[in-house]
Amino acid sequence: MNDAAPNAAPQTFYLKDYKPFGYEVESVKLTFQLSPNATKVHSAIRFTPKADAEDNRFFLHGEQLSLISAKIDGTPVTARLVDGGLECDVPRTSFLWEAEVEIDPAANTALEGLYMSNGMYCTQCEAEGFRKITYYPDRPDVMSTFTVRIEGDEPVMLSNGNPTGAGEGWAEWHDPWPKPAYLFALVAGDLVNHPGSFTTKSGKEVELNIWVRPGDEGKCAFGMEALKKSMKWDEDVYGLEYDLDLFNIVAVDDFNMGAMENKGLNIFNSSCVLASPETSTDANFERIEAIIAHEYFHNWTGNRITCRDWFQLCLKEGLTVFRDAQFTADMRSEPVKRIEDVIALRARQFPEDGGPLAHPPRPEEFQEINNFYTATVYEKGAEVIGMLKRLVGDDNYYKALNLYFERHDGQACTIEDWLKVFEDATGRDLSQFKLWYSQAGTPRVKVSEEYADGTYTLTFEQSTPPPPGQPEKAPRVIPIAVGLLSPNGDEVRATEVLELTEAKQSFTFDGLASKPVPSILREFSAPVILERETTNSERAFLLAHDTDPFNRWEAGNALAKEVRVAMVLDGAAPDAAYLDALEKLVRDDEQDPAFRALVLSPPSQSDIAQTLHERGHTPDPQKIYDAAETFTQTLAQQLETSLPRLYAATTVEGPYVPDADGAGKRALNSRILSLLTRLDGGEQAARQYASADNMTQQYAALAALMKAEKGEAQSKAFFEQWQDDRLVMDKWFALQIACAAPETTAATAKELTQHPLFSMKNPNRFRAVMGALAGNHAGFHHASGAGYQLLAENLIALDSVNPQTTARMCAAFQTWKRYDSKRQAQIQTELERILATSDLSRDTHEMVSRMLSA
């Protein structure tokens, strides 16, 4: 089923047009009679008109519903079916609305609303999925309590809140906390639970369960411990206690997102909760821990306090991403977490901000809200929270958060409500800071310096290239954390946060015995692009001496970019001084292994392409690939005598434990192994593959061998070993394409789409193949255009099945205008082909239209 508006201009929704719903929803009672192709849903909803309503129209959203009957106070009525829902004449006093509808979960391949996943009933209602379940005012500012009865043959039947009764063929649930419909959840199927419990700080015992398919019970223990850690951390750091008697998590194979924070019944993509040492890598474990924390933290920042409308999405998502980053930093390595977050921000959000899909964290308009679950809303939204915390200080931040929970509990709020809390708690005027929520684009901060008579002056100039629809940019408040180092490497001025509020502004530092070396934007204190004339020798100095871990890494990353850019443009050999610095760092056993692994990981090829583009050059993906290969080979040769010792020193002995220390050592060990494989023909990697007792080491060995074109036997053995494990097979599919040479990437991906285990109906498997294709920079952008054609063909095929996944994958084309005219023409042809598809979903229509119109 496809609810698209084929090739017509879809409706645009505007923030300025917001009007409250004209009725209070006092209570909701739902009864589900489950059947794969003919589920009946009976709703009984108590409405009361608002005396001060601007709009008295009684309109309920509904899509893909067969209306059987409608009643008001027990009397049948005739509802008028209109575009997007129904209307009805209703009393001007409190009344009970009842409706019965029929839906077809088995045919719901869009995975939005109530659908089937391998025989299990499941829901996904954020953002607008509930309207595919029954007629309802499906908007986040309409909040009510829900009572749910589920009738069917399924052995386990779950919904939100606390259980109130169960018997043969039925179960009832009640959620006492008012919530919007997007937080409704229902799961029913053959499931088994991994149980646990948590005692809150007030002494309440909470029952915990992770529900999985039979056979997956052995992959729940880590997720359960992550949940308990999250609950304890939220109490300790934010003072927030869980508020129900029960907390359920369900693992679902077919799911468009990572997970969903439905009140008391979190539904997770199985890849985001199931873990074991044999099947999951260190990265999988860390991701699972973070996502479980994220969804649990939504219990307050998203559920108890939700967003008034979908334009305010970053209110709940930005804050909760910031909180889960705090959690991961506390559980693991704070510097490494910060570096990894910035790498991800630059890889995903900066291109978004600088391209045709740019939008502010709080957009002013949209056609399809599912297209705004973006890096800008999530990751940049979190960066805005981090800047706010940095500006007001830790004590004032938590003071404001306490006021936020006290003032707005049970409400649907706006960015204005959020900022007003900080203004009231701190006395600061945040009107200029609010521009971060309304202005798109990544600010560029140009830095110049002067030194005379012991006084050092830094001058900053901020500007933002105008993204689509926002030609004028006002200066923002930008917190810039700065430290100063003496020429011998000592820190002469500790970190100080400067507040840049003007287009151009200077700051002075007095009493210095010599010109310092500045360490600017420590901890990446603001999501900006820093522009400063400097030298490779200064970058090497900061790499060796900076006391701020992020800026130390940043110096090495900048050095790596300069070396790679020179190789691409001039055919230069890798810089010897930089190679020496890397060798010194990687051999320094006093340094955190995870940090050393990050420094040894070069900038991505897409990052180099963006750097070249920003400097006025047209990036050539093949030359970028060749430079990367040359650099890595040269680095391996530089480290040749050290690699065996380093490999041995970073090998973790004993049983596998997914903790931060072991993960850091294994990350460095894997990086060393990939270099060693270039020199020893894969001997060590083959030995590691054969002896590995955990997926981290097995997968690292396989990746090293395949990249060196030595892993055919191991790849076959891996497939034979894991072909029945759907999540491990996602890894195998992705790795085939990630390790392919540029000239064979598209052909490899095409061949895998014909594989018996490939199914585009499963979002994880589709992303494993098409996401890996888009992620192989030189392969995707091969001059033949085959990568573009293959992705477009699969997006067209998927759109009628799953519009959400299709639209999100379209973002692979968003940087198309940074390449040469031939590649631009090839991509434009494919985008126009997608747009010309009949019955194109509004999700994909909006994404492609925006990319073509920029």
C-alpha cells in the first residue's frame, strides 16, 4: 500500500499555521481483534470541546482504514470521509466517539502503523503511524490516557503501561500517564522474555523484560544490564525516576528506525538490542548500550514532556541525544566519545547543512515529517544543548533542567518553553542563542592573531553560507573554548570559554612571556568550521603537546587531510614528518589505545572530497582512492618493524568482555592488523580468523583479508558459519561491498541484490547492501555511473514497498553538485528518473525535489 500523492505537488505544512486541536481527549479505550489480513480496531474516545477553540471542526486523521461503523453516545452517525481522515457533526458538550475499522497488517510493508514482522504483530506510530490504526487526532499535542484490550491467538500480547488483566485469548493494559498517539505501542506474537528487575531510588521494584523470538534468549543479557545502568544513571545525574511498574523491550526484525520509546513498551530493531560476543562487535555493543539509554531517557525527555508539534522534534531528540552522549562518555571514554561524535557530525550533518537538504534544527515547513528525522535534528540538536550547557555552566544547566521537569511535566512543549526555562533559571537573555534553532547552515569562524608586548589577541569573524531559503544570516552566539600553550608545550592559559556574539570580535590575553600556540575550539565547543592559517609544524606540535584530547586528535586529523590533499592535487609523496609523528604516537604505550586507534584512522574519502570542494577544487573520487591506498601502504611500510610488537601488545587475552578498556585495545589491534596484512600477505590475519572466539576479532581479520584481496576462503567460511544469523549476515553483505575495488563495487552490489538471502522488504538488509554501496566513495562515484544507476533502480523498486527507507537512502545523492559535470549529469538523470516514477511516495518526492531544485 502506498499513500502517496503521485507526481503532484504534495501539501506543505508550516510552523506559522499551528492551531491547537479544538477538543480535549479525556480518555481512550481501544480493542484489537487481531487477524493478519483483517484486524478490527474498536475505539471509544471521550471528547470535550474547548471553550476557547480557534477551530471547532471535528477532524480525525485516518489513512488506509476501512470504516465499519461510527457512533456518538451510542447512536450511529454518518461520518464524512475526506482527504487524510474523516469529519463529523458533533455535540458542543462532552461526548463519547466510537468507531470500528478494519486494517490489513500483513499487507503493511511500509512498517508504519500496525504491521506484521515474520508472523509477529508490531506497531510503529512515530511520527504519523497511529492514523493507520484508527481514526484519531494524530498530533503530538493531543495527550490522553489509554486503556487497551487485545484479543487473539498470540501467546504474548503487550501494550503500553501496566497490565490490568489477562486470560485465554485476551490481555488488557492501562497507561496512567497521558501521552500522544505516536507513543502508542502493541506487540503480539510467539515471544520469550529475558527477565530482570530494578529498584528505584524511592524503593519501587520495577519488573524488566526483553522480549525476543525463541532462539534469541542468549543475546539479551548485555541489553538488560545496559537498561539497568541507564535507569541508575538517570537517577544519579538528572534525578529522574521511572514511573511505571513494568518496562518492556521487544526486539523486532523489520523496523525502519533503530528503536522507539513508546511508553513502557520500547520496540527495538533487533540489531539494536541483541548481542553476544560470538555475533556482535565492540561497535555493536557500544551502539546497543547507547540506543537502550537513548530510548529509556525519552521516558522523561520525550514522553512525560513531549513536543507540541513535529516542528519541535529537536526539543525531544536533541536533548535525548545529548543525554545519551553524556551517558556513554561516563560509561566509556569521554574524549573518545567526543571525537567519535564529531567525526559522525562532520560526516552526516555538515554535508546536510551545506547541501540541498539543509534545514534548521527547528524547520519552518515540511511536506513529509519522516524526512526530518535527520542528523540536523538529532546530532546538531544535541550540539545546541551542549553549547547551552557550556554557556550557562553545569550548575545552572541542571538547575534549569529541574525547572523544566517541574514546570512542564505532562505537557507538549516548544523551543520557546525550553529556552524560557533557562532564562528564568539563569537570568540570561537567550534571544540571540535561539538563532541556532531557526538558522540552517554551518557557521564558519575565521581566526586571526596578533602578539605584541606580552599581549596576545585573537580575532574571530563568523559567517554562514546561505542555504536554500535563508539568504540572510544574523550572527549567532558561539562558545569558543580556548587554551594557550607555550613554545615548549606547557599550558600557560587553561581553557576559557569565549562568547562570540558579533560578526567580528577580538579577545586579548595579557601577561604572556612569549607568543603562545593557541588551542582553539577545545572539546569542539561549537558545531562550526574553523578557518585559520597555520602550518603543519604547528599541527604536529599540537598533536604532541595539546592537553585537550579532542584538539590533539584534531591536529592529527588536520595534518592527515593536508597530506592527503597534497597527494591528490600534486601527486606528492606522504609527508615524512607526519609519518614520523604517527609512528611516535602509535608506539607510545602510555596513550589510550582507543585514542591511538582514532589517530591511526585517516579521514574518510568523502571527507577529503568535501575538503577539496571547499577549497575550490573538483574532487576526483578515483584519485582520492588512489591517494588513500598509497598513504596506507606507505604507513604500513613506515611501521613495518613495529607492527608485530604492537599487534602482540594490543592483543586482548582471556574471555571476551565488551568493556571500554578491551574495546579500545581491540580497536587499535584491528587497525594494526589491517596494516600488517598489507605486508605479510595476510598470514597474521588468517591465523587470527582461525582462532578468533569473538566477532570483533573474527570480523576484523576477515575485513583485513578481504581488503587485501586475500580473504575469499574466509569469506566463504564466514557465510557458511553464520548464514542462519540474520544480523551477522547483514555484516557479511555490507563487507563484500565495502571492500570491493572501485571498478567492481556496483557489480558486487548488484550481484548481492540477487542473492537468496537479500530482501528489500527488510530495512536492515537493504541498508546493508545499498548503504554499503553509497558508503564506498570511489565505487559509488565510479566514472561509469553504474553505482548511481543501481541505487536509483533499487530506490524506485523499494518506494512502493517502504517509502521511509527509500527517502532516507536518497540522501546518498545529496552531495552531487560537488563533483564534475559528467557525474553531475549522471546523478541528475537518476534523480529525474526517480521523480518521474508513477505513484512516487510523498516521502521520496520531497527529498528528490529538494535535491534537484537547489
